Amino acid sequence: MIFKIIPMVNPDGVVAGNYRTSFFGKDLNRTYHQQRKHAFPEVYHLKEFIKEEKRRFKRIYMFIDLHGHYPYHSMKEEDGPTR
């Protein structure tokens, strides 16, 4: 059994303080059906990776998408808590 771990699909959005949305404010959870490489590169490349893994191994038994949210609105330490 082989495990592939992708620690974060949306690093640019998270650094900008967005959790569900990309750097540009687009909700990535609602764009998986779109094949727009330049509009949603995070989604496009994740799907391409999954396609390539399926081609190589013929079958993917499980795909788990875990979400975790940072407790503050900004990830910058100097901003401090904004609760």
C-alpha cells in the first residue's frame, strides 16, 4: 500500500489569510468540476496528479480531503489573535 500526502493545496490563499478561497478569493471547494489551469491552478494540478497516479497504479482505493482551519484570521505572527 502506498500513501501520498499533499500537506496543503492552497498555500497562497492561506498566507493571504484565506481558508476556503484561493489567493484571488475563489472558493476552491466549488471549482473541482472546472478544468481551468490558469484560473484555478491548485485544483488543476491536484487533479492532474490524481490522474497520473491512477494511470501509474491503475486504481486509487481512497482519497481523503482533510480540512483544518487556523484559529486566527491571519497566519502572520505579528498580527496577533483577531478573535
